[in-house]
Amino acid sequence: MELRYLGTGAAEGIPATFCACPVCTEAARRGGREIRTRSQALLDGKILIDFPPDAYAHYLTHRFDLPAVEHILVTHSHTDHFYPQEFELRSAGYVHEAPPLLRVYGNDKVGRVLFDALPEKEHEACRLVFRLIRPFERFEAGGYLVTPLTARHDPSEGCLFYLVERGDTALLYAHDTGFFPPETWEFLRSARPRLGLVSLDCTTAAFKEGTNHMGLPDVVLVREKLLEMGLAGEHTAFVLNHFSHNGGLLHQELCGKARDLGFAVAWDGLSVAF
């Protein structure tokens, strides 16, 4: 499998939209990998994870086949992860040929946000189907086995992250979440996936958080536990993602600290094969 990081920033991106702090000012000056758009990833060119306001920019910048994508896994309803207003542009008048059916998977809050943006009566015209999913209930999507896992994030909705399996390897894509809740650890212990790539939230960078997002002290604990449980090993790539200027580190600074701890750092456009 191959995961392509289309965007690697938190809600405000880096540089943040209206911020002139030292991190944002220097990131804007340096450009390149210091620039982070809102988080989105693409698995094997077939499955999108999240659909932020920057999805169209990702399509232009990274040149993937967006019209052909048939599956979107949504972690939660926050606008930096789900911006469904764009789906209206799949209907006649905006496209010359009808795209394939798009299946959007998410919790009940994601469904409500989608229906508010695009009434259900318009879904057929937009070639769109919403599927309500629940934690730990596996489903098939495009030949992949997907399990939604409970995240530790916004308590007002059932935020999710994803285990995606195909063949003898698996992706654990854990954003936005703090240190995993007990029920998620229990599921992973019983399911025993062979993790080829673990992608972890590191929004707060050098600072410990753990209750809503994670920083370096938190991801170290997650990695240690996955190794201890035998779910990860030398074959596993650990990559950090979803960064905020509030973490206080530029990309190159973060890379140095993460490398010493056994992690790679994602950047917009990075592809990881596993």
C-alpha cells in the first residue's frame, strides 16, 4: 500500500491564515516543506481520508485523479476535516460526464453536516451516498477492510480514526486524537493487525497534550505500547502528521527531534509505501 499526505496542517495551517508569530512568519519566508495545508491523505489513489477546504488545492498541486475517487473516510465533522459544500460540484452543469458514485463514510454528526450542506434529495444528482459507520464495526471499501476506531477528541461527537487492512499489512491513521482510549487499545489487542504504517497526530509538537491531540511525549508512549503489544516492529514506519504553529517548531526543527525518537515527519506531498 501507499499513503500520500496531501495536507499535513491543523485547522489554521502553517503559516496560519491570520497569524504573524515567529513560526508563521519564518515558514512563509522559507516556503517548501514549511508550508502546511489542512490535513488530508490518499491511500493507493483510491481512498481519501478526510475532505478539507483545501481538497481542491490538493487536487491541483498533487495531480491525483480526484474525479475517479469512490471512497472518503471522514474522521469527524470539524471544517478542517470535512467541507461537504464542494460535493454540489459533482452534479450536472458543473461536470460534463457523471463521475462514479462517491461513498462518504462518517459518524452521525458528519451525516448531519453533509445533509445541511447538501439535502439528501440532491445526493442522487451529485452521485453521492452517505454511510453511517460506528466504532469497531468493520466494513469493506474498494477492496480494503476498514475499521473505525474511537478517538479521544471533541466530546460533543463520536470522533473516529481508522485501521485500514489489505492483504498482510495495515495502516493505522490516528488523527485527530489524544492518547488512544481504552476501548481502542482493547480492540487493537484482540484484532492484532500487522501494522505497516502508523500515522500519528502530533499537533502540539514538542509539548505533551494527550487529551485532544498529541505531541512528541504522547506519540512516544503510543509507539512503545504498539511495540509492546507486538502490533508493530522493524517493518513498521512511524510518521507524524497534523501540525500547528502552536507547537512552536518549524519543519526542520521538528524533523531533528522526531528522528532521535524513531519517527519520520510528514510534509505536504510525502508518499510512504508499506
